[in-house]
Amino acid sequence: MDNLFILLLIPVLSACILAFVKNSQTAKWIALVLSLIQVVATVPFLCNFVPDASMQFESTFTWIASLNIHFHLGLDGISLPLILLTNGLVPLIVLTTFGKTFKGNFYALVSFMQAGLVLVFTALDAFTFYVGWEIALIPIYFICALWGEGDRIRVNLKFFIYTFFGSLLMLIGIIYLYHQTPNGDFEWASFKALQLPGGIQRYIFWGFFIAFAIKIPIFPFHTWQPDTYTNAPAAGTMLLAGIMLKMGIYGLFRWLLPIAPIGTQIYGTVALVLCVIGIVYASIIAFQQNDAKRLIAYSSIAHVGLISAGVFSIHIEGMQGAMIQMVNHGISVIGLFFIIDIIQQRTNSRNLSELGGLAYRMPILAVFFLLIVMGAIGLPLTNGFIGEFLLLKGIFSTNVWYAVFGGLTLIFGAVYMLRLYQNTMLGTLHAEHIQVKDVQGYEVLVLGIVSVFILYLGIFPNALLKLSEASVIQLIQQIK
């Protein structure tokens, strides 16, 4: 079946089924099976995809006829990698919860969020895109608020206010663009065809950019992120960092750049500078973190800052680097947060000052952890290397000094990530941790799958780069 609605229908039906499952053991298995069905449904789209610049598998039906709103979906080389990332990571995230006691309502929220993410990455109607944008926010808010820890209500309220504020700015821009289209519609193609004057594009740029910058997040719109990531349950953090933040970067590609090319030419350098500042700032803050989860949260700000800088380089290398690194970051960060969750479950702590020497008791985990860390810092033959190389090359083509400061993420990242590994795995084993057990069962499976992807994409990056190349080249030609 080549109708994209199937990729929306499966997670929606999954959410409806799981909402009524009370037994946690039954719920997790049903959630895993249903998420794997979504993976199977995704395979035909990948196999039949032609890696050119065309929009493929378009599916549409009229939603609100009086406002000319349509459920219009499609895939191209920019959206397909993110569909693969979303539908590929959800089963892994579900699998990481097998040691927990979540009931069906938790997994129903995960499935409902997956539906929102799929809608965001396939929508070719701006109103439908906005609906998906908001749908994805609601379940993650409840996941973090109901199953989080610490001061989770205050933290999640801040997260909700930030993202909702950005969404309102984007909605104002969407409504304005709707009134400018000749036929009064919300179609992506109609918005892209508008020849708006430069003065108007300035406002459109900031309306969309702030919404996307909050979600990514880009400095100085990042302040919600560390607390939210730290207080969210492990699975919630994986959903946020692994998939949800990619909504913002995707929005830059799909909506901001083609709709406001003049605005991008005027303010793109400002956005790039903010990204570079975020890289340096977050890296410095990461050095000072004692909480391992919070350290990875700040490292994520640095890495997505580099990805976003690559987008605003408006060069093929930088934008291709951003495409592949979105996927690479999602894979690596899932592994890192899962490992920290395992350590916390085993030792009742994730403070670096209270850990050390765990490799003596957990040698299998130590090997997986080292490989995932190598991928995160961009060691050659791991997934992070080619993405960071392309990003820096693209940024260098724009300005050598941006590349110099942007490249600090590689140096700083190596320092704080290796410090994380050393303070948890190496050194003296604390007496209270002598009885900790190594990873086994589903834990080995998750970390094994993550490790395979890290090595495969490091050795064969063209598997992803070829999917997006033509679409990225066409986008650059449209906005230059």
C-alpha cells in the first residue's frame, strides 16, 4: 500500500487499543508488536522511493472545505529520513521500558505522539502541519508530567508555555500566508510560490524561526530543555531528544527556507551566530555537570546547534550534513539516555561523583557505552563522523570563523563525553556497587541495535545521503 494515511492510521489505532490495556506486562508487548507493524508498513515507502527531488506517495482528502483545508501528505528526500527515524526509534523506546511497570495509557500516549510526528513530517498543508505540531506536544507533556520526577509539574508547565508561545507565532504567520494565496489555501506549494516583499518576509522569518528555535532548541530559546530532559522519565527524554526536537530542524527545511528566502538571506547569519553561541555555551555548561542525564541534555543543545548552523550555511555540504546528523543524533542520544537509565536503576544514582569502576561489574555495558560515546563525539567509522565533517565543511564555506567556533563542539564534546565515561565506567568501584549486574536480555538487544546502526551509518553513510541529496540541491536552488 502506497497511501501515506496508513502511517497515520496505525499509531492512532494503536493508541486507541493501548488506552484500554491495564496490565503492564500485556501493554508493553502489545505496544512493541504494534510499533513493529508500523516499521513493516514503512518499508514499502523506502523500497519504492525514487531518490530525486519530486514529492512522492501524495495522498489527500478534503478536511474543512469551507476553509480549503486538506489532509495533504507526501514524502520527499527531506521527510523520508525523518519518517524512518521516527518509526524506527519508537520500537526501541518501547523496548527500553520493558523493565518498568507502565500501563497501557503510557504506551497509548507514545503511539499518539508518534501519529503527530508522522503528520508533521509528511504534511503538505500548513494547517495540517500545525495540527500535527500541536498533537505531538500534548502526549509528551502528559508523559513527562505524570511519570517524571522531581519538580516535574513546574518544569513541564515551562516547557508547555515556551512551545505554545512559539506555536502561536507560527500560527499567525500561517494565517497571514493563507490570506495571500490566490486560491485561499494552506498548501505548501502555494506558500512557496508566493513572491512576498522583503519587508514582509522579515516578519515571516521570525515568526517561524522562533517557533522552530524553541523546539530544537537554539540559544537563547533553550532554557526549558535541560530541566525538562532531566525530570522526564527515560522514555520521555528519548522521545524528546531522539525525535521531537527534529521537528524544529525539519521545519527549517520544509517551511522557513522556501517560504522566506529573502528573510533567510537577511537574518540567516544572525540565526547562524545564535547556533554557534549555543554550541560553545552548552559545551561549557556540560563540563560543569555532575548529573549524567543533565550533561547529555546540554551536549544535545551543542549538537543540534551545529546541525542548525549547517542548515543556515545554505551549502550542500552543510545541509546534507544536517540531514544525516538529525538521524545520527537521534540514534546516539537514545543509546546514551538508555545507558544512564540503566546505571541509575542499578546504582540508584546518576551523579558522577558517586559512580566509578562499573566496568568491572558491567563489562558488556562498558563496551556498548564506549562505542556509543565514540559515535557521539564523531570518531571515524562511526555515524557521527561524516555528519559533523559535512556540517563543518558547509559552515566553513560560509565563514571560516563560524567553522572554528562551531568545531569546538568536537573538541569540547570529546572532553565531556570521555569524562562521563571515565567517571562512570573507570576508576575505583564503590563498595555499595559491588553487587550490580551487567546488562542482559532486552537491554543487550536495544544497545546492540543502536551499536549496529552507529557502525553501519558510519561505514555506509551514502545509504542516507542519497535519499536527501536531490531534494536538498533543489531547495538550495530555490532560495538562492
